[in-house]
Amino acid sequence: MAEPFVDTDVFIRLLTGDDLKKQAAAFGLFEKVEQGKLRLAAPDTVIADAVFVLASPRLYRLPRAQVAAMLSRLVRLSGFRVSNKRTVLDALSLYGASSKLDFGDGMIVSAMRLAGAAHVYSFDADFDKVPGIARSEP
């Protein structure tokens, strides 16, 4: 039987505490995962959505490093299956350490690294600041 999936809103309630009842429920869910009593799954887009919501200046305004640290801890749980887990964790690290590279671009850089690629076509000059990556415009 496949693991149940978890949605972005569960992460948001868990990490922000903006609804204490929902935070407690989300905590209980991830506590079961941490204890090995439950396995969960999510596509990488759920993590991308959580990054966007948590760091958004119009929503929670959390610092990039804090967002990366909080989400990395959850993604690393052995009972939590995230598609492209290695890429997601590397992208969170890049995102947390950079003031310019957004999470989506971090996913591209991480995927490139795993594939052994060093060249990207993009109009986004933020790639120019990533060591080992060469960018050119189409």
C-alpha cells in the first residue's frame, strides 16, 4: 500500500503556529513519522510551495535561512518520502545560503549537479553567481 501524501498547509500550520489546534494536529502527524509509526509522501512541489508561503513578504516573512532549516529537518525524516529528496535538500541549502537564488533556481542548480551538468540557458543573471555553473542566454 502506498503512503498517504501530505499537503503544504500541514507544513505551514506546523511551522508557523498561526492556528494552535491545527499546529498540534500537524505536530502529532509528524511525531508519528519521526517515531517510525507512519510514513508520508509528498511531491517536491509541496516543499516549493512551503518555501514560497513561509518566505513571502506578504505572508509570513520568515528569513531564508530559517525556512531552509525548518523544512530540511522535516524532509530529512526517514519516514517522509519526498520526490527528488537529494535535489530538494541541496536546493534548500542553496536557498538558505543565498540572498538572490530562489528555491526554483536552487532546484535547477541541484539537478544540474546531480546530472553532472555545468551549463544552463537562462535570462536570469542570478545563475552567474553560482560556482561551477556557466549561464548563457538563448
